[in-house]
Amino acid sequence: MKDASTNTIYLCDYTPPAYLVEKVDLTFHLSPEKTRVISRIAFKPNPASQSGDFFLHGEDLTLLRASIDGQPVTPDVTDQGLTCAVPDAPFVWEAEVHINPAANTALEGLYMSNGMYCTQCEAEGFRKITYYPDRPDVMAPFTVRINGPHPVLLSNGNPAGAGDGWAEWHDPWPKPAYLFALVAGDLVAHPDTFTTRSGRHVDLNIWVRPGDEDKCAFGMEALKASMTWDEQVYGREYDLDVFNIVAVDDFNMGAMENKGLNVFNSSCVLASPETSTDMNFERIEAIIAHEYFHNWTGNRITCRDWFQLCLKEGLTVFRDSQFTADMRSAPVKRISDVIALRGRQFREDNGPLAHPVRPASFVEINNFYTATIYEKGAELIGMLKRLVGDDAYDRALDLYFDRHDGDAATIEDWLTVFQDATGRDLTQFKRWYEQAGTPRLSVTEEFADGTYTLTFEQHTPATPGQPDKGPQVIPIAVGLLNPNGDEVVPTTVLEMTEAKQGFTFDGLTARPIPSILRDFSAPVIVQRDTTNAERAFLLAHDTDPFKKWEAGRDLARDVLIRMVRDGAAPDDGYLSAMHAMLRDDTADPAFRALALGLPSQDDIAQTLYDTGTTPDPQAIWDAGQTLRQALAQQMQDTLPRLYAQHQVTDLYRPDAAQSGNRALANAALSLLTRLDGGAQAQRQYDAADNMTQQLAAWGCLLQAGKGDQATAAFYDQWRHDRLVIDKWFSLQVVHADPSQAVETCAALTDHPDFNWKNPNRFRATLGALAMSPAAFHRADGAGYALLADWLIRLDPLNPQTTARMCSAFETWSRHDTTRQAHARAALKRILATQGLSRDTTEMVGRILG
Ligand code: 0A1
Ligand code: ZN
């Protein structure tokens, strides 16, 4: 168990490892409570190191014996690892330890899930398997022998032999220990093959529990598409004879890119039309791609230390976004990514958990798998690409792969590659990696004698530990429209480098309407005085799909703010602009479905807070309901037609076209339910033959307060399917009236199927409460108290999942004093818990500030 006393680790303290590893041989004798692990590790002194101290990480291990070059030794062992006197020359270390996978509820190291053995070693889990220099800059080839009575015994690399009760694996590619994996159990394969462009034959398998075989086909297609795409777009080929994916039910995150043996949370790989929604399919495709792409960006080139996490994660998210854009609709993907970025990363940047894309310090690295590292990290790559251009980006990436293959690299290495490939000085750009916070970009404009000037001023608010920020390089993609709606200046990237900077456009016959930050060209907040008439104009005429969507979003935000703050009625201009947008049959249905969505309740709360009003979560929820009701009434003649027109009658396919039609029809159904009391939703529920339709209909019924019958029917139909039952838990909380959601959630925790030790079920139930602002931030503090109760209970078993879920509290200080007092009390209660983990202690400490 990690204790809370461990100190902060600093990037500036990095020193190279004292010893390097030439090769690793591991032998496992599997047994639930006493697995024996024998390690034989060839070490050599690192000429680049100043210190000769030999230290191996190790936690929760029972050391049985150790030897150096065959001679028994007695190391000094602590609860963090061991030290030992060693020769100043290459030597072979051998050790034997016992570990207890059955008692490992933290799901880090070697653990058990439904009788199957599974590992999770990122970031620092390998030290719970054996003594080792568990740091990413120590890379070595591994040979692994697994002894156990299980039909399937898997590890990284290529198969090197198997017999009754044993299997051997050899991974020729040097890798850090965090990419080690072992899986053993009674699993069945969904097999396939792939031939790489240079002719390598690769056996592909998705391994699942018996009964899940019919949910693998989609994942396999996504894997093959990813392999082809990485060859075609990045010139990257797969490098082993096998690629295995395993689905596991108990997993703290989405999936893990272990070399040649990706381990997936079963919710992120298993899919069938009957049990998965269109959104599930798209997410699964993206995660399969993400993990596969890590083979080059993460595995072949890894990170020198955990401060460089964005080196692999930002780049790999960027690559998986490109993949999804190519496979589906690029504008829809971009808009969805921006919604997610603003919802999670901007929120993080605005609160007590703000940190740079490359942090300078941490206490527990597991707390830094954040939206900032991943999603903002990806935005930085997008900005680089926009600044240097597509061809230069391709050249820089080729150089990166050539120069750093086999390395544990840094952000400096990454930026140097771009500098060398393009001749561009990236000193200022590096600030994006070092400064936390979302820059505010204010805009003023002038027009005289045919010349239009846009003047931008940038300012990044203070974040924890960073009071002052320097100006950043901001690529601002701008287009200009004339008052008739024609584009007079096509998209142009303005490169802002100063705190305040003006850009002029000549030869214009009339004052133009600017379209600023097209395609969301930088992760900034644009602040500009504008009118709703201009927003409606851009919604109708902008040629940039992101800006067109954004115009509708800005309109809705403005309307909602005035409703909450001033008690205004729903704005007619907004209602008719939306109605016109919805009836435009030339527009992509998926785009229209997105455009019909309202800004999140969190977005409205933050906007109110930024403009000096204390947000009331219940009032924000009420305003959203009123506005949706007004939209439904405004569109009452259109909705039935729209709903009918976008019904999909072909055989179910989770592709972009069908998903877009279902998204629009279901958006229409949600509004229609406000008019017909749920009659159409009930018909759809009864007729549904796929989960997208069934879940959408049930959600509408729940919202209308007519869901009881469907709730019971849904449970009876799906009680045997754990992933669908996660949805059953989640949706009841998400769609409960905020005044009742805490009670609904609490009642569900008493349900016999509420297995709180399973992270998916815990997140489905308690995470759903945390995602419902009016319920979670209920004025009497009941939402905070319920979550705190459960986090306190979960922490001793699973610190990682507990700590991650603490971020539900990150906006606590923007509320009124009553809510603040309740939230503070809940957080202090968590912090006061005896033996609280290092993970949760760090998170709650940072949130309290
Ligand atoms: N590297 C994985 C995510 C991951 C990170 C940490 C984990 O355990 C603490 C597990 C998975 C990815 O980016 O997909
Ligand atoms: Zn990743």
C-alpha cells in the first residue's frame, strides 16, 4: 500500500540510470495467492551515469533469494525496493519473489479478474511483479516463461515455444518495464491475419471470455484498418509476428499498449449492434487505433521519464484523431474533440488541478493521465502541424522515427526534430508545454478605406504555482465574409507571437464579418464583443464547419446566460436560427445533431463565474429544460418529419452515415418527447433492434418521467450482460430529476448487481452522479456526501480509480458559500481518512488548494 508521506518528484532532478539492462529472463509459476517469479537480469554499468548506486524498485514483494553471478547475496530491502553491493562490471542478477495476485485489488501489477491473470504495469506497476529498475529509460529485450494450468498463456513479443502447462515468449524489441504484460486464463480467440506492406505475415487475435466471441468482429476490423492507415499515412509497419488484444473486465483505464499484447477494458473492445451504441462503436475504433499507434509512438520511441508522458500520449491522441477523421467525418470529429477538450481540459486548466502539458513535478504519476496531457498535448501537435505545414510535418515525423527509434526521448528531442526539419526556431512554442492555463484571446477590429485590422491581445490567467505567463505562439486561422455571406478572404493562418498584435487585410469593399479561430486552430478562449445577429449570420453562412457549429453554440450560451442571470425568456432569434439550421437538408445529419445540442451545464457555470455571477447549478439545469421545451415547441411541425426522414431501415452498420442519421432522429425524438409525453419514444423502445435506438428511447422515457416500465424491461432483457448493465446503472442516474438523482444513485448502490469493486460498475453509478452538475452540486451537500462516502470506501482497495474520481470536486470553489462549505467538509472528510493512499491524498490536497 502506498502511503501518503512520499515526496514530490521533480523533472529537474532527472539523472540517468546507474545500470542498464542488456536482457531480462522471467519465469512465472502462477498461483492465485502465491505466484513465484524468478528473474534473471543482465546488468551493465551505465557509462553516462555519475552514480554507481544499484537500486531496484520493488513493492509488495516477498524476496525468497537473490544472487549475483550465481553467488547468493543479501540486499537491503525496504518497502520501496532494494540496494545491494554489485561489481563495477557487467553481471547477472537473479532473484525469486512471491506475489499475491488474488489480493491485488488495486489492479496494478499482476492481478486477477474473473479467474484470469492479467497485468497493468504503466506507470510503475512492474515493481509489484519483481525487483527491477522500473523507469522508462531502462529498456531491454524480454524472454518470459509462464507455467500455469491455463489453456491460454500470453506475454509480449513472439511465441517461442509452448507445451502442456507452459508457454514461452520472446520480445526482441528493447522495451521499458511498463510495457510488460502477461495474461493467463480460459480465453477464446477471435483470430485473423494481416500482411504488412513489406510482406510480414502477422497473426492477429482478440482474446475474450467464452461467451463474448460474437463481440469481436468490429474490433478486429478496426485493428486491421489501423494497421493499414499507419502504413499509408505515417509509413509505420508492424514489427512482430503476432498482435494480441485481450479483453478484461476489471481495469482502471480504457486500454494499455503493452508491446504486442494490448490489454483492453472489455468496455473498450467488445461490441455488437444489440449491446453497443453508435458512440460505443466509434470510441472502440478510436481506442483500438490509439493503442495500436502506440507501437511506434510510445513503444519503439518511448519516454525518458514520466514528465515526458505527453510525448507519447499527445502524439498518439493526435494520430488517432486523424485516423477517425479519415475513417468518418473530419468536421464532426473536430467538433466532437473540441466539445470534449472544453468540457474536460478547459475545466482542468481553470481549476486547482491545472498543470502544464509537461509538468515539472508530481507526487503520484498515475494522477497525471489527464485531459491536459492527452487532449491538450494533441492540440499542441495540431498547432505545430498548422504552423509548419503538412509537408514539413511529414518530414519532421520521418526524422523523428529515424533519429529516435529505440530511444527513450524527451520533448526537447521532439522539438529539435521539428527545428532541424524546418529551420524554424521553436523556443517560444515550447512555452505551450511549460505553461498551464488556457490563453484568453481578446479581439478588437477596425475598418477604414478598404482596410480591415484585427488586433489580438493574449493573456493566460494564473494557475497553481504559475502566477505569470509569457506570450505564446498562437496560430489563428481566420476567414472573412462579406455582408452577403460570400467568403472574401479564405482561411489564412495568422501567427501571433506577441502579447498584442494586429493583422491587416486590404482591398475590401465593405466591412467584413470575421470568422476567427477556424477549425479551432489553437486551444484558446476567444473573447470578442459581438451580436447575436452576427452569430446567426455565421451559423447560416460560414464555410468552416467548426465555426458554423460554434456560432450556434455561442448563440445558445448567450441565451442561456441571459435566462439564468436575468430571468430572460428563450430568445426568438435563437429559436428560429436553430429551426432554419435543422431544416437545411443539405447539411450533414451528424452536424445538425451536434448543432442542436446545448452548451454543457458546466460551460454555463464557468461562463457565469468568469463574468462575476456565482453559478446556481439548479437554475442552470432549469434554464436548459425551459430552452429545450421552447425549441420543441418552435419546431413542432418539423420534428415528426425530421424523425421519420432520418430513420435507418438498412441493416445496422455503425458507420458515419447511419450513425449521423440515428443521432439526428434521436435528437428529434428527445424534443418530440416533450410534446407527446413519450408516445413515440415508447414505440421506438418496443421496436428497437439495436442498442443505439433502445438506449435513446429509454433515455427519453426516463427524462419524461415515464421510464419505469422500460427500466424493468431493460434489466430483465440484459441482466446477463455486464456491459449493458453498466448502462442500466448509469442512465438511471444521468436522467433522474436532479432533486432525486442522489437518492436514485444511493438506491442503486444497494442493488445486488452493484459490484463496487469493479471500476466500470463503480464509475457507471457514482461517475454518473458526478457528471450531473445539478444533482452532484445539490445545495444540501447530499451529492458531495454520497460520493465522499464511496471514495473513502474504495480508496484502500483501488487508489487509482478513487483518485481519478476526486476530480468531480475540482469546480467546488466557484459555487456559493453553502455549497462550498459542504464540498470542503466532504473533501476534508476524505483527507482525514486513516491510511489514505498517496494517490487520493495528492488529488484532494490539490483540489483543496
Ligand atoms: N497508456 C494507456 C493508458 C493507461 C495509463 C495508465 C494505466 O494505468 C495506470 C493504464 C492505461 C493509453 O494511453 O492508452
Ligand atoms: Zn495512450
